[in-house]
Amino acid sequence: MAQNRGINQDVTQEMNRSLLLKNLRRKGTCSRVQLANITGLKQATVTNIMKDFLNWGLVEEVGFLNGSKGRRSIGVAVSRDRYRVIGVRLARNHYSVGLFDLAGGLLKEKRVEFKEDEALNALTVLGQISEEIRALIIEGKEKTILAVGMAVPGPFIAKKNRIALITGADIWKDIDLKEYFDRELELPVFLEHNANAGACAHMWNMKEQYHDDILIYIAAGQGIGAGIIMDGQIYQGALGTAGEIGHMTIERDGKPCSCGNKGCLERYASSLELVKSVYGNKAGTPGCGFKDVEQRIRRGDPECVKHYQKACESLGIGIINLVNVLNPNLVIVGDEMSKPDPKLMEQIIRDTVKERILPDVWEELDLQISKYEGDPILTGAAIVAINQVFDDPGRFIENMIEE
């Protein structure tokens, strides 16, 4: 019995630590008294945990705050200086590696584009990413890097740490990504679907504005995925493939898809399909890529605008299905397809969705195009790692200090 009580106390302590860190992050700066009021923890508990956090360098004191009755108290905030995490984004046409502080601030980023005419080798790409991570570790040796978060395209089978399918790039399907990085790196690596990472970044950015809503972030690029957050947690499904709306049927006898289905959303609304619709067999050759289409849309080229409008309408149909199934509070559309003309995309999607869902549902739906500065999927990968640290700070820091 005594052993069980000890285990329960340890679990309770980590839960309290996590609760304080996450609320402190959302608030920015708080006094110990404010944290006790927000979390419902006793002031003595807050004081003791903050003492540990200060000793670890996880939080820092940042001057005085004015409290009730004119009393002043010392403010605390998550430290941006002592610890780091690394975020990685693996995409169909590039990878990015970034160094972040524990507040989610980007300190350094490197992006490597894959050459269109070059045959990719999965292990070569993963080796390059590992080298970039090692370089950051060596360069920042005076800072302690705690973990790596990696966002990958899907369908991603989270329970098997494996990418099941990437349209036009089947080199990833047999690789256990977690096993690979566990072998190559000493740091813990946490994998997440790219749309889920993007959703995490948007929720993180909302801070106090997020109130346990159902938030959906749609990453509309070369593939299409939806990151679904419910009550502050990513909804993953049984295998971790929830949100694979790119393979949702929007046309019963439509175009065949590499997944084996017909009429999949990504065959009508992805950036790959937009380029094909504009350039036909020339798609992907020099001067016939997505950036060329994007520039033509921005110039008002009638042909490109027409194809873009049609793709946005198809995306709207996919969103209708999501709204009817999940009844979200907020839907945010981002990634490549939102870049050419965000205002036009928003107008078409809103008109399409409004026309085809119940008026009562529409009135309560906030639908918008992402205005996120930077790459939310790369930042979201780092946030996945930060959340792991905040969930169990003792695991990452206390043992390290003892060593």
C-alpha cells in the first residue's frame, strides 16, 4: 500500500507541475497567487513547485506585478533562455529544421528544397535531417536541447510510426520513423501528422482565446489533411489517421486516387491537381509549377483564376462534410493553396459552405483563412515537443540535472 501511495503522489506532482506550466505559458506572466487562483492549487503547492522550476531554470522571475489592494508580487514566466527544442517538418517537396525556445519562439530555421528532377531516397533524406539536428545540438551546446518534434505528411499511421501513403512519393511507406531516429539520435523524438501540428500551432497562438473549442486546421497543399483539436487535445482516431480528408470522397465515380478510392478530395483541391489542371502534361516541368500558377493567379490570369476557383469550391465541399460530422466552432484553412489569393479562397469557401449547411450551424461556425506568420506546421512540430516537456517536466529536466 505504501508503494502505491508513493506512485500516486509522484503522478499527482507531475500533473500539478504540468498544470502550472501550461497555465503560465497561456498567461505569459503571473504571480504565484494568481496561478493558485487559476489552477485551484494551494499556494504552498504552487510555491514549492515554482522553487523547483526556478532551480531548474525552467521559469524565471520577471519583476513585480500589481495585485489587489495595491499589493505587489513577483511575476514569473516560462524561461526563454535555458532550454530549447527542435522542430522538423518533412513535406513532399522539402524539409525544414528549426530551433525553438520553450515559449514557441523560432530562433533559427533551415529549409531544404528537393530538386524536381532528382529521385529521392528516404534514408538519405532522413540522414540529412539527422545531421541538421546534430549541428544544432553542437552549435547550441551551452543551451540544453530537450526534445525533437517532427511533423510528417499523411496518411500517417501514428501507432506504427509510419507514413502509409504520399501521392507521387511511395519511398516512405516501409520506414519506422521513430525507430530510425531513436537509433540515430540521443534526444527523444515525437512524431505528429503535419495538419495536427498546424492545428497545435494555431491553438497555441490563440492563448486565452481558446476555450476548449473544436478547432480544425486544414493543411491544403500537395495533399490535404485536417488537424482536429477537441478540448485542447488532438483527436487521432484508432490508428492515428483521423483527419485524412484528402481521401474523403466528394465525387462518387470521380478520378481514381493512389489510395485505391475514387473521387478523393485531394484529386480536386490540392496544389498538385491545380498545377495539372492548368498545365496538363507539362505540369512539374520548368516554368510549369505551383509557384508559376500562384504568380499568374496574383496577376489575375483568367484561366488560372478559373481553375483556382474550382479547386476552392471542391475544398468547400470537403469542409461541408467535416462540419456536418464534427460541428466545429472554428475551421482554419492554410498551407500552399491559401497563398495565391486568400480573400478569393475565403469568399468561395464561405459561399459554398453557407449554401449547403443548416443556417443554425452556419451561424455558429467561424471559418477563416490562416493569417499565421511563418510556417505553422514547423512551429507546431516544436510545440508537440514542448507539450511533451510540459506534460512531464521532471522526466526531461530533473533526471538530467541529477546526472
